[in-house]
Amino acid sequence: MAKHIFVTGGVVSALGKGIAAASLGNLLAARGLKVVLQKFDPYLNVDPGTMSPYQHGEVFVLDDGAECDLDLGHYERFTDVSLSQENNLTAGKVYETILYNERKGKYLGRTVQTIPHVTDEIKRRLMLPGVKDPDLDVVITEIGGTVGDIESLPFLEAIRQLRLEQPPEDTISVHLTLVPYIETAGEIKTKPTQHSVAALRNIGIQADFLICRARQAIGDDARRKIALFCNLPPEFVFDGQDVRSIYEVPLNYHQQNMDDLMCKRLQIEPPMEADLGQWERMTRIILDPPDRVRIAIVGKYIELKDAYKSITESFVHAGIPNHVGVDQVWVDSESLEGKEVGDRKLDEVFGDCHGVLVPGGFGDRGIQGKINAIRYAREQGIPFFGICLGLQCAMIDIARDVAALDMANSSEFDPATPHNVIHLMEDQKYIEMMGGTMRLGAWPCKIAPDTLASQCYESSEISERHRHRYEVNNAYRKQLQDAGVVFSGMSPDDHLVEIMEFPSHPFFIAVQFHPELKSRPDRPHPLFREFVSAAVAHQDRQRGQQAEG
């Protein structure tokens, strides 16, 4: 049966448990082991699909349409394994399952309680990946929240029970804690870690390994002190100091022998030594690229960068084959609205940028700012890339400014618009429930030959992940095509527009799906890769013009 590694966090939230779990998965996979990761969140939402980006950050969508925590994006990027809805569990989903079973009479009149019913359901989900795939070697489960939170207690109790039920060599508890640096005292403090491990022990779980998050290396003295008071050998206390790039984390752990120690603790004989040469070369380019480009991201949720986490990482990936670092210039779309916004203001915002990306979102806030940014990029010949809502805004811009469809809009933003070039999908019109009802997950798309999309993908058929309710109105397709738009990607039945481009522009492409969800560090998404390449070319043209001037 598969071995289990449980990753918990203490002291404070946002320590990077997801990166730690993904990095460990990366190392074990590099040693030839078959690894899968899962995230268990203690909140009562069934999934994060209806949560504001300001509350939860990005909603990561899987091939099967599951709306998940953004950490699943890290898991996929670090291990290159496509996950499913079974890899993300929330307390809401646990209780939904139990209450459904209770209504069906599954519990035969018994009182439904946290123990055993809630913990049994959690344990069932913990074991499910190994049950479904007998060839699986290791399951890594990250528990959301912080030890001490009331919400996470049933999950920790389930882990405690599971560890009692399994042989000692079949499970590992990895605990992440904060080791703060007190500036006025000029030293790090280990007491919060000691208290966090004690809190975990009070629940009945002894941490087997500690990862100490800190601004700087904790040093051998602190390591020995932590090990002594946490009942661990010093070599089982790892340094998790801050790094410049998250892609350094697996290398940092490997240097401390983490993967080897965990394999020995689990009594696993890995098929091979970890070959991290390609990962090291990739990380060197990320940390020290030969050149840099600037790309503006015109969004609605820029106060919380995690709302665009996969886009941020996709630019990191795309910079690698182009041998550049991508400086992301965050632009609040609401700042581009109002009478005072003219080309002079847009010149100030985008004048030193080499590309403009308009990402997804919902609602009418900041929409005109997105449209203004797209018009500017279109008129100035700046490479443009639109994603989901970015495609819809591009359609509105071209409809108004090129196709002469005055007051064209999306029916999402203006139900009374005379030209709803974007409208609600037909199969969405009678849906009342909000959660899990959008067009979600991977859908096929056919690519037209001799288009920018076909050059990027080098394929006539693709599959991409979606998350939307609105689409291009087919009643306006002919007028938009007459205005110069090319619909280069369509659903197999030709009913849904998936990709549009504007060939009179050096690089202008927009997609209804979310390509950022499938980008990997060693396999950048082709649209991001070619968009960054176009930004590099635009910068080269600017430099040539400046040299001539």
C-alpha cells in the first residue's frame, strides 16, 4: 500500500505548506517514485468556487472541472501530475457527504458524530488515492490552516487515528513552523516552534520532521535546540529559509538530504538517485536571466497577487526558453477609467511595457479600464494577450471601435446593450445554483491552419481548461470577422469561440479558456512562451529605434 506523508503548519498561516509539500513531491518523483499530492482544507465551503479572490486567492481548475485551492497548481507544476477532484477535500465536502448518507439512512439510526463519522470520512479520503492506484508509492497530504485552529481538529484527529492503524514506517508527519527573527534583539527565537510542536503533540501527533521557515538560515545551534525540545534528531530539523524563487526550494531540501532521510524513514528503496540537473539549469535562468522584459497585467484584484498566481508562474516558465526574466507591472483596471484617462495617461502607464495581458474576472467593476488598455495596445502595436474576460473585453473594444457597433457590450455588464457581442451561454440561462455550475474543466478545441494560434500550438487540436458563463455571441461573428477578427480556435461543433486574433497587429491573441492552468516550469504553455517572445521582439524594436534616434 502507498505510504503517507502529512504536512501541517504551525505558529502562523501563509508559511508555504503548499510549496513545501510540492517540493517534497518533486524530490520523491525525481527518485523514480510514483507520487500524488492532495490538499485538505478545513473551511465549510464545498469548494472555493464561490469565494472572492480577496478571500482565497486564485481558484485553480482541474481537467475534470473541480474548482480547487491554488496549492493544487503548485502540486501540478512541481510534479507534472494532472490531479482530479479527489485530490482536494474541504470540511464542507466532508459534511455534505455525511449528511447525504444520513438522509439515505446509511447510518441505520445511529447518532451521527464527529468521531467516528467525520473522521472516518476523512480517513477514507486520505486512503482513496492508494486504493484507486495500487502502484502509487507515496501520498502527500497537506492540511490547511494552522495547528490550534478549531476547524482543523477533525482532520488532525483523523491523521492521529490513521497513524495508529498503520505500521509506523508507513506514515510521516512533517510540520512547518515559523522561526521569527527579532530585530531589536538581533536573534532568532525558537520558542514559537516549541509551542507549535507541543500543541500538535497534545492532539496526539508527534512530528517526525520539522521544516523551520525563517528569513535567514537558522544555524546549527538553533537546530539542535529545536531538536532537543521537540524530541527529534537534529538531522530531522530542516532549514526552510526564504529564497528568491520558489523553484529553489526542492534544491534547498535536497542539499539537506531530506528526500533520502524520508525514504529511509518510510523504508522505501527508491529506484534511482535524484537527477535535478535540468531543474538546476532552469532555476539558474530564473534567478539570473540574460535580459528582462516588462509586461503589464491589467487586473481587478491586483491588491492580492495570489488571485493571479498561475499567471505569475506562467510568466516565470515562459521566460526560461526566451532567456529573459519577466517583470510584471501590475495595473489596477479601475485606475484606467474616467474622463481624465486619455492616451497621455495610457502612455505613462504602458510606455515602458513590452506587452499587455488582460486576465479573467467577474463583474462590471474596472471593465472600461480593461477595454481602454486593450484599445491602447491594439493601436500602439504592443503585444497583447487576453484570457477569458480578456477575450470578451477585446471583442467589445473591436466591436465598438472597428466594427462600428456603438455601445456594444456584454450582457453581463449591460443587459440593455443594443449589441450584446458577449452573452450568457445557452446552457447557463436556467441555472440557479452558483457553485460548480459554470463551464468548467478541460474542453477540446480545434485550431484553424495558418493562424497565430496554430503557430503557437503547432497542433490542429488542443484541450484547455475553462471557467466561464459568458461567450462570444454568434450573431455578431460575421460583423466581427468583417472588421478583421479571425476566430482561430473553435469548439469541435463550431458553436463556441475559443480563440480570437487580430492579424493586422504584430501579436494580438485572446482565449476564452485559462492556459495558465496547464503551464509547467519545464514545459511552458505555448501561448505564454510566444507572448513573451513577442514582447522580447517588441523590446528589440524599441531599442533599435532608440539607437537610430
